[in-house]
Amino acid sequence: MKTQIKSVLASILAVAIATAAASAQQASTAPPTTPYGAPIGLEAAKKVMAAAAWEIRKFHRLLAAERIAVGLQPQ
């Protein structure tokens, strides 16, 4: 009886090791493609960041004006 249990446990362990070894040997896939288009240069990135910062400042001014209009303290 103990021999059969040991045999079953050894078989399970062998299957687990074989599965782990097979999954570790899978070929690596190609890197994902960028769905957003081609990369941009540093100067273009600076322009984009400047435009985004301007939009944030504009939105912040609108929020501050709204707070003043309803009587809240601007932060």
C-alpha cells in the first residue's frame, strides 16, 4: 500500500516538474507594437508637455473662478 502511494506521489511530482520545465522553455514572443504611432522627438515632446501644462493652468483658473462664484475658498 505504501509503495503504491509513493509511486503515485512520485508520478505527480514528475508531471509537475515536467510541466514547469516545459513552460520555462517556451520561446519568447516579439515585443508588443506601439498602438499609438511612431515615437516623437524631444522637441516635439516638450511642445506637447507645454500645451498640456497650459491646459492644466487654464482648467485650474476655471475651477478657482467657480469656487469664488459659489463662495468657496480657492486652494
